[in-house]
Amino acid sequence: MTDLLRADDNGIRRAGALLQAGRLVAMPTETVYGLAARFDDAAAVQAVFDAKQRPAHDPLIVHISPSLVGRDVVEGLVDLGLVDPLAPAQAQAVRSLAAAFWPGPLTLVLPRGPRVSDAVTSGLAEVAVRMPAHRDAQALLDAARHPLVAPSANRFGRLSPTTAQAVLDELDGRIDAVLDGGPCPVGVESTVLRVRADGSTERLRPGAVSDRDIAGCLGAPPEAPPPRGDAPSPSPGQLPSHYAPATPVFVGEAGAIPEGLHRVATLAWQDADWWASQVAAEGPRVLASAALSEQGDPAVAARALFSTLRTLDEAHADCIVVEPPPEGDGLLDALRDRLARAAAPRG
Ligand code: TXA
Ligand code: MG
């Protein structure tokens, strides 16, 4: 039985007590809902993998709050045992990035500290750390009084949840509680950025914090991962097929839709009716249609992405035919990345 808790003082106190006791609570963040557990409790961390049916080779992000790290982020992360002492250029880059983007949708991959177990990092020498901006997530971290691991609160390989109801659709009965903080304001997962010893960076996952934002902060953009399909994935767990609804997804021009699709749902970038008519002109019957943002606003589209895919999934069509979002940095890159993963062949 999973309790649905309101994010008021009582709900946060109750959720914090559950977490302290080693239980699992889904929490709202500005990106997506995360499935939280104490980072230092081996049984709780294992329970996160079990609830999500997540393979052990996919490492978790450790979440912290401003009050848990204190005044200097680098010292705070080292004192908590999350991160090893950093090289000077690395520490400087982390301070600059944290000053610009924390709390917020940026995850930093740093040398792993002594209190982080192999289970959290999948045995890697680095750990991913993020300070969420969501008020309820910060209140919950403070109530739990410990850093919390929190992967997206979905079963493995499926769409990230952006509402408490979507968490229940994924994990009802498998976790102790969901803290309902309303819909997530960003809607796609955080940017993941490795900070190297020389202070240079490498982007492992696109998100709301763009390459331009990072260049503006550090003076140089991050190295981008190799193009999809080439080379092994740069970040473990960044499997090609991910973020998928049950219905197959096709992203591309209406003229290129695969043969044999009779009943489809359509997802436009801006104009739902226009895209549905383009697709229908190729033959299939359109059972349901939607658009990501009528104004073509990437922030609106990101907020809508996962919930709209969930809704279209319910049409039980042969396929969801998606008009590709325009190319671009930051959220546009993140939207194209998540849609490409939803459309990738499933293993
Ligand atoms: O916005 C977010 O990041 C959300 C919210 C809940 O904070 N969390 C999230 O977690 O998206 P998850 O587990 O679904 O995705 C975390 C990804 C992993 O799949 C992996 O690609 C990367 O972060 N990651 C985690 N630890 C890493 C490490 N040590 N080295 C490289 N990449 C890592
Ligand atoms: Mg995830």
C-alpha cells in the first residue's frame, strides 16, 4: 500500500520519518518525481533498484539540500563523505557551477567519496550529485536529515513521472509513500555534467541547463558525447531505449512513417490538427492527437512531454507518430534526446 501524502508540514514530517527509517518515498523535484531513499542505507538503496526493476549497472544520483552542504559546496560535499577532495581547478569549476545553477536542474559527476557505496555508483569511481530547486524536495531532504538517492520514480525503461498520479501508475504498492507536490515545472530530467580534474567538463545527458549556459559560466562549453548510435554510451544507464511508453514511437516526417500502421496517435511540435492531417494523408487512421506547445516554447513543451506521451499511450494505437522538435541547445536537445530514446528499438 502506497500512501499519498500532501506536501504540507505533516506530510513532509511523515515522509522524512519514513526515509530516516530506511523506507522509500517518491518526491517532487523541479525536473521529474524521484524515488528517494537514504544514500547510506544499503538495504534501502537495494530496495530502490528492486522497486524500479532497475539493473544494477545503472548508477543513482545523490540529492542534497543547501542546509545539508552548508556555506561552501565543495567543503560540504567532502565533509558529507559524498565526494573526494577535488583538484584546485575542479573545485573552482564546481564552485562556479553551483553558484550559477544550484539549486537547480544540473547534476555534477565528481570523484566519489568514502561514504558512497558501490551500489549507488554501480561500482564507478565517480558519483553524481544534484541539489534540487523544488521547495518540497529541499524540505524533505532537511526532514530526512541525510542525502537521498533519487532516480526517476518510474519502472525501468519507462517514462519519467511528472505528477504524483503518474508515480502511482508506475509504482503503486511497491513503495511506501508519494509526496504530492503538484506537476513538475521543468518536466525533463537534469543535465548531467562530468567535471574533470583540470576543470573542463563533459555533458553526459542534455537538460534544462544548456551548453551555452555552461559556457557562459565557465568560459568554455562542455564536450558533447559522441553522436547517438556510435560508440558505447558515455554515461552508464543512458541506454538507447529508455523513456518509452508501451506504444511504439516513431519520430520523423509524415512521408517516412513505417508500413503497416493502421491506427496511430500523433504528437505535433506546435499544431496538433496540421500534423494529424499530414499523417492521415499517408493512410493511417488517427485515434488521438496532441501538440507539445502551440507557441513552440521549449519550456512549455518540456513540461508537457512525459504527461502527453502517457495520455497518448492510452489510445492503444499501433504507434505514436511524433513530429521532430526543432534542433537546438538545452531543452530542445533534451526533448530530441528523450524522444529518440522513446523511439529506439527495445531490447
Ligand atoms: O532530474 C533528475 O536528474 C532526476 C530527478 C529525480 O533528480 N533523476 C534522474 O535519475 O533522472 P535517473 O536515475 O533516472 O538518471 C540518472 C542518470 C543515470 O542513468 C546515469 O546516466 C547518470 O545519471 N549517472 C548517475 N551516476 C552517474 C555516474 N557515477 N557517472 C556517470 N553518470 C551517472
Ligand atoms: Mg530515469
